[in-house]
Amino acid sequence: MNNIFYMACRHVRFFKVRTLILILGITCTITLPTASHLIVTKYGDSLRSRTASTPYILGARGNRFGLMLKALYFGRSQVDAITLADVNELDRSEWGHAIPLHLGHTTKGHPIVGVPDDYAEFRDFTVRNGARTPQLGGAILGSAVADAMRVGVGDRLRPDIHSLYDIGDKKPILLRVEGVLSPTQSADDHAVFVSLKTAWIMDGVMHGHEGDHDHGSPSNPPAQYQEITSENAGMFHMHASPADIRVSAAIVVPTSDKGATILEARYDSSSRLQLQNSRIVVEEIMGLVVQVKSFFDAYYILVLITTLMFIGLIVALSGQLRKREIETMHLIGASRRFTMGLQAAELLIIVAISTLLSAGLTIVCLSVSKHFLGVV
Amino acid sequence: MRDPNTLSKPMIRFSNVRFQYADQTFGLTIPDLELNQGERVAIVGPSGSGKTTLVYLATGVLRPESGSITVKGSAISSADESTRRQFRIQNIGFVFQEFALLEYLTVRDNILLAYRIGAKATDTEGARANELAESVGLKARLDRYPRHLSFGERQRVAICRAMATSPPIIVADEPTGNLDAARSADVVRILSDHVKASNATLVMVTHDATVIGGFDRTIDVTQFAATAGA
């Protein structure tokens, strides 16, 4: 057996191009279906796990898939905003508790999420270090963001400029890192949390400047603060009413099944707002994903059959080319079991290398998919 | 010619052998034939006359329909496939036309091929490869591949491979088939030197008249050819 593997290794090493072609073919054949299956499964698990803790989402009427991806996973889908007054109205009712979310800003591509103080408690966050709830001008980082940006408590973050045409506008306000969360294996790991007021300051709805509330004249405006500190925090103020203040969506936790039914009925008839059951919408999304996956599965089966035929052809042609070699070995005294074992061992080595490569590539695909799909 | 006293011990003996290919197109009938230890025998005859068939019978690759073939006193014609294979590995060294070296094995591994495919392993096989390679001036080339060797070097590797297990019989199947006269003479000389040194029997299939003079005996295989259906 040792001699068979020794000779097989020599053969595989000597015919590098043939070996490489076979390895690449088999690796792709294994990796594509395996990675896609694992990614879809992981994507589904990730989507579903978030719905368990986030029963309903309130948002502007329109694309429910976009609303769900934005509110649950801080995705980049474009959805219309709702007002803080809409959220407060639901929260004041006896049927549910609403947690507003403000999205739209980013720092180095990571979403900045404006949340109220009770968001951390709602998600049951624990901290790796620093604070759990952001203060005005402060930011709490998800663990993955902290690791990716290599920043910690006391560092400053500069939000991304949204429009290239804003280069003449004032600089975005600096955010002070106040805490880093422990990993949650959810979209929260990839987000930067700020208070709702901080988010509105970034929107320009709130601002702070020298001279208290005196805005000076258009030709002589007061200097805007670039960072919120304990000294200037009191200088920030708002010129809008809650009816004008925008949020992206709100997480809604009904107080009871009855509350859920009543809220569903109430918003079902609203022309401006929608209340979506996250589990139902996510299952719809997964239904679409599974449909697409079925198409790809059929495609992969065709690829598999084609690849197996190619491998069969290469092995058969190789057998023809090696007829003299095999005959020589038989004449010297090799058994048929030896020569067949030699060819089988070569294939086994190639398949083993391909499987290892495929495992590595699948891990890379899963890792890359986190960034592309925005889920963990 | 060699001293007849050293040639007295029969190495291969055919008795009333009859062989026919399955398609009945060709056969051999060999009433009585002996090849002796240390003897250098040339098997001659035109293409398709049964030269290779004769040596395949003598080495147990083919089995006769009837009669017996004994090699080194063992009745190889009645042995099973596995026994015949083991017998070949240990007792017969083959030199093939165009040498049939395995291009993916180094010179060392080509020389030791019999050990790789089933010859009884020894502690000295590595030393044996060195010794053989040194005897033909190839020691520096042991870790090279056949494609890196000249024609003459490949030919010497093939001969070393046949000698690796120190077999008592060397069978060369038209090793000079595609060679010019000088190279053919060279192959015969190297083979002869080795069999002389080890007192082995050399059976060489050839239709090259220029090399026959270097052999102790010439057997024309046409005398054994059986008419189809006879």
C-alpha cells in the first residue's frame, strides 16, 4: 500500500498541469453547491434568529422586504421615513411598545444606528468595555466594527460624507467612542449605535453653536461645534417638532396577542404606515431565496454531471496513454489490483486535495458572504 | 562461445508444449526445448512468427494449453496467476523495446521498480540501485527523470532495472528494435557483461541479424509455429 501511494504521489507531482486541471475542476464542483447551501442555510438562520426577538416592524408603507432588511439587519435598502410622532402614537397606546430606529449614516461603510436608551436593554447587550448606552455625541460599537476599524473607547469616529457635492458643506460631527459591545452573532455586531439625538444632529435637525440660540446673520453665522463635549452639550438644540422629526422605522413589541391583532388591524388600514410581522416577511424572503437556490441547485447538478464526465474522460484517456506503462508493470509482475490501486490512489490524492481546498474556499465564501449579505 | 561446462544446468525447459491464442489465429508447438544457466540465447524469426509468445510462455505471462514449462525447476505452467507473478518479479528481469521507463519516476525509482510493485523488500535495495547505477556510470543521475537522460543513459537504466533483483534470467524483447548497428551492439554488450558477471541466462528476442553473433545459441521460432486449427 505504501508503494502504491508513493508511486501515485510521484505521478500526481510529475504531471502538474493534468493534476491542477483535475483539482480545479473537482474543487469547483464541490465548493459551489456546498458553499451556496451553507450560505443560504446560514443566511436563513441569521434572518430567522433576528425575527424571534423582533416581532413587528413599523415603517412607511411601501416595500416590506426593504423595510424588514433595513430595520432588522441595518441594510442599505431605500425606504421612506416615518415621523417620531407616528412612533410615539403607537408607544402611547396600551397595545405595544415601540423602539424607534434611525438609519442612513455610516462610518467607513458601517451603519450608524440612532437608537433610544432602551434599545440596549431590549437587545440584552453586554459590553466588552466602556458604556452600554450612548450619550449625546457618543457611539457604542458592535464588536465586529471595533475589530474591523481597530478602535476602542476614547477614540473618535468621523461619519462618512454622503454626497460628493457636500464638499463645501460643514464637516460631519466627530463621534466619541464610549463603549464596545460583546459579540451577539447578529447584525448588531456590525453597527455603530448612537443616541437618536446624535443621529438628528448628524441629519442637521439639531445643531449646536457658539452664542446659545442666537443664529447671527446669514453673512455672519456662528461657528458650529465639530464635536459634542460635556462643555458644549447644552448648546445643542432643535428647531423642529416631533411631527417633523424623522426616523427610519420602529421595532414594535405588542403587549399581548390581542394587542398584536389590534395593531395589525389598525395599520392594515393605514395608507401611510405599515406594521409587518417580521417572521412572516422573513419567511417570504427565504421563500424567494430558496426558489433561486433551487435553480442554482439544478445548475450545479448539471455542472457536477459535466465535471464527472470530464473527469471520466480524462481518466479514460489517461488509461489509454498509460497502456504501455501498465502493461510493462504487469509483465514485470504487478497484479491488476496493484495497477488499478495505483490509478485509484492518484484519484484519491486529487480528490483529497480538492476536498481540502474546497473546505478552505467554502470558509472564505462564508466569510465574504457576511459582508455582501450583511448577515452573520 | 562460452565454456559448455558452465551451460549444463537447465534453467528453462519446455516439454510437449502446445499453445494457441483464444482467437485461434496463431499457436506454437514446442516438443522439447532447454535453455541453460549462463547461456545467451537469441530468439529469431520474422515479425508475427511467435518470438514474443515464446518468451511470454517461458516467463509465465502466458500459459500453455498442454505440456509443461519448468523454470529453475518450478513448474511455472501449472502455477496460478499470483504465483507466476511473484516468480517473475523475483526471477526474471525484463528489458523492453524503447526501454519503457516510467517517466514520472526518477532513475532510482525506475531501477527499483520491481521492489515498488511487489518484489520482496530488502534492506539493501537502495544500495543495490547505487551499485547498479555506478556500474553503468549513472550514479550522478539517480535523482533525475528519464526525460533528462540521453538515449544511451535511458538504455542503461532499463538494463539496471532488469538486474535490480539479481534475477537468474534476463529477457530482452527486441531492445535493439529501433536502434542503429552501433547502439544495438552496445545494448548487447552491456547485457552480456551483466549476465556473464551474474551467470544469468539471457533470452533476447530479435530480428536484428547483426547482433546474433554475440550469442551462444540462436533459436529460430518458425520451427515451432503451428498452423491455425492444426
